[in-house]
Amino acid sequence: MTPREFDIGLHVLDHQLLDRNGRRCGNVDDLAIEGGPGETPEVVAILVGPGHWGPRAGWVGRLAGWIGGGKKGRVDWSEVEKVDSAVHLRREAPELGLGSGDDRLRPYFEKIPGAGS
Amino acid sequence: MSKVLGLALGILAAIGGFVDIGDLVFNTAAGATFGYQLVWVIPVGVLGIIVYSEMCGRVAAVSGKAVFDAVRERVGFKAALGALVSSEIVNLMTLACELGGVAIVLQLLAGLPYRWLIVIAAVAFMVIIWVTSFEWLERLFGYGGLCMLVFAVAAVKLGPDWAKVGSGFVPHIAQNNSTLYLYFVIGLLGAAMTPYEVYFYSSGGVEERWTPKDIRMNQANAIVGYGLGGTLSVALMIVGATVFLGHGISPEHLGTIALGAGDPLGKVGLLLALVGILFAVGGASIDTVFSGAYNLAQFCGWEWGRYRHPKGAPRFTLTWIVLLVLAAAIVMTGVDPVTLTEYAVIFSVVALPLTYIPILLVANDRAYMGRYGNGRLANALGLVYLVVIMIVAVSAVPLMILTNAGQN
């Protein structure tokens, strides 16, 4: 394995997503891969959210995914800046439709003193 | 000075993890039941937790990954979900125990009704966590827990038969009641290597923004912190053996354990013991509530950490608040925290392999550990302890059933 190659099963799937500001905004819950028989398969997008990871673990996973809200997100592979111990994205989380759970909850905590700047 | 303060993570992880309510109960009860015959289990457990804490601390320093990130990446999604569910249940049970322990000690110190004190303790924790930085949480509970050293003084003052204590360091199986003896061996190992210790320790390394420069600090934290925890465990066992064994008392109440220090050292000893226990179980409450929130956030990929402030990590913040409310509700039902502790320790043992295997795998991954990957010593010890963990995990529940949770 040359330094520029990596095992997508081991070093991409289930890894942390970081937006351009280093904000944690989800995990690589699944990958969209295109290419039929005889063609070279190509990773086209990162799939994010309970709606994507649920089906990976049978009925327990589906139940957990349903409890988690079943949200589905998709980030084009072209948005990936680099892959090291995490997957770094080129843009900010809200632009990519990520981290909305934290963004929805934030206003409630902001009203309490000491919630941070 | 900053070097000494830098050891706070290790000390809190050790005092709050190693000498939490489970260890207080298991160590003192082990001494009260088997004298010094179980002392050897403590260094075995201490070395195991040092090996794996050092490993996951190093992974955190080099790659910024905490334990549950590694779990999700390495054991497959299904097993990771299983690990998440079981660890969250055990974390919540343990948190409930510790919170109950805090309320018991406050009751002994202040004398208010127990249920009121549970609510007061839970609210106090919410306020303390909200207003205090991670570093100061560590220092407050870690150094406050050092009052527990009174048990070491008590152990020496009680004048135990040191030759017998020494022979207890040699591994052996007790002749009489060997099933109960084995139950204690498993319980002591489980209490020493409780998974939440590594969840908290590794995420704590990220909270403190460790980099590869801090690898020495990580080693020092693991060795000094857990070494100290182990010393306290030996002291508790000696106190259990000298104060309670001769009199047929089984220390089933936290206050009884504190009396162990009060016996040789009088009122001051008793007070220091109670304050020490308060900070130790308080620290363990912090460890477990944060571990629960860290694990869920890391599994889901949410922003996490006290260092991000509530505003920067809202779902993480909501999770620890909900966990505190649930834990308070559990102890409010009147379940005895000490009994619940034994169940929590034994069930946590089942989750051990799913926690420790991914740490070993990630610490060996040169792709992002580079030259900081595991050396031969870390791998050899890691593998030996993996075998120990497997044996413990398989035998925990059968032994619990056979001994009726240590009651016979």
C-alpha cells in the first residue's frame, strides 16, 4: 500500500467527519459506490445519518436508527479534502446539511449563562 | 508545578475509576471475607489497566481518536452497536450507584433525608459540570479524592501481619469456599479494569488536547494514577481484613467502610475517610456520566467534549444532563447502591472484550500511529491481558449465579 492509497473499509467507513473548521459533524455511516459488473467501482458519496446506519445492523439497528430520527444525508466525494485519522471536508457543516441536530438544540442552551462563547 | 497538575487526569481516572464505589465494596469485602488471600489480584488488575490506559491515551494523543471511535471503526457496525448499548446500560447503572454513594456520604455528614440528597447531588453535579472546565473538574475531584490516603495511614497504623500481607501477593486459590473466592477474583479484576475508565481516560486526553509531545505525560498519568489507585485498594483490603474479618462484620454500607479508618485514627480519620469517599464516588460520577455522553457522541459522530462548552456540543451536553436525571430516578426507587454496584461490575465485565480489542488494534495501526504504534512490550502485555479479559468475561455471570452474587 503506497501512502496515497488506503483501505476504504478500514480507513474511511465509520470514521469521523470534520468540516473545514474542524467541527465534528457525523460519521461515515455508509458509502455510495457506483459501477456495474466489469467496471471499476467508484466511491461517489458519503452517506450520513441514522437512516443509513440503521439497516447495517438488522432489526436492532433499524430500531436504533428509528429512535435516532432516521435522518439521511449525502455528501459528494468531491467535497472530501483529505483522509487521515478522520475524513476532512472542504465546506462548513450546515452547507453540507450536516450537524443540524446540534444546530437545532444550540439556541436552547445559549440562553443559559456559561454556555460558552 | 504544571507537571504535578498535569497528573490530575490520571489521578481522577484512578481515584474515580479505580477506587470508586465498586472497588470500595469489593476490596473491603474481599479483605473481610478472605483476609489477605486476594491481595495478589490487585497488582494484576493495576498492570492491566495501566497497559490499556497508556495505549488508548497514546492513540488519543497521536490520532485524536477516543476509544469509541476505535470501537466503531474496528469491530464492525453490529458489534459496535452492541458495545454501545451494553456500555450505556452499565455506565448508567454505575452512575446510579455512585450518585447513591454520594447521597449516602452526604447523609452521614449532613443528616438530611436520603431522597432529598439524591436530588441535591444530581443538581449539584449539573451546576458543577456546567460552570467548571475539564481541567478544574479533574483537579477538584482527583485531589479531593486524595483524602482516601487516610486508609493507607489506617492500614499501617492497624499493624497488620506484614508477612501474611506479603504472602497474599503470591497468586493462589483458597482452599475453603473456592467458588466464592473465584467470584471475588473476577469481581476485583472487573472493578479494576472497568471499561468506563478507558472511555474517560482516552476522551480526557482529547479534552486536554494532547499531542504526540504528551506521550511521556500519558505514561506518567497511567502509571502514577493507577499505581496510586492500586495502593489504596491494597490499603482497603488490609483495613477490611484487620478491622472486619476478626469480628464477622461484612461491610455492606459505605459508612461501615469509613469506620475502618475511624477505628485506628479516631474522629479525624473517620471524617477524612468520609470526605475522601465523597470525592472518590463524586469523581466516579463525573467519570461515568461523561463516559456515557462521550460514547454516544462518538458513536453518532456528534461534536463532544467539555472543552467545546455546552454551546459547541449541544447534543453531548443534553446527553449528560439526561443521564444524570435517569441515574437520580434509578436510585430514587430505593434500590441499594452497594448491591447495584456488584451487578454493574459483573455485567461490565461482559462488555470488556469489545472495549479492549479495538484499542489494541488501533494502537497497532501504523497508518495513523506511525512510529508511535505499539512496541513489543505493549503488544505482549496487551495480548496476555486480552486472554485474562476473555476468561473473566466468560466466567463472570456463571460465578455470579453460582455464588448468588457473593451472598453465600
